[in-house]
Amino acid sequence: MKALLEKIYAEASAFGKDAVLQMNKGNKAAGARARKAALELMKDLKEFRKVSVAEAKK
């Protein structure tokens, strides 16, 4: 679970950095990276939910 949390933090940071670049500078490539990071982040958050629920049931 710790590794999953670290991965989520890293992806959230990457998303934030690229989203700001797109918003402030109009960087299209950063926008694409932000969208990709958002998809990965969504997948990992769903995985976190599964793991969290399983841990709570123990």
C-alpha cells in the first residue's frame, strides 16, 4: 500500500506541473502529458480504493 501511495503522489505532482504549464503557457504537449497522468492517477486511485477496502475488512 505504501508503494501505491508513493506512486499516487508522484503522478499527482506530475499532473499538477503539466496542467500549470498548459494553463499558463498554452503548452499543448504539457496538456497531453497532464491528460495521460490524469488517466493513470484515476486507475491508481481505484486500485487504492480496492486495497483500502480490503484492509478495512481485516
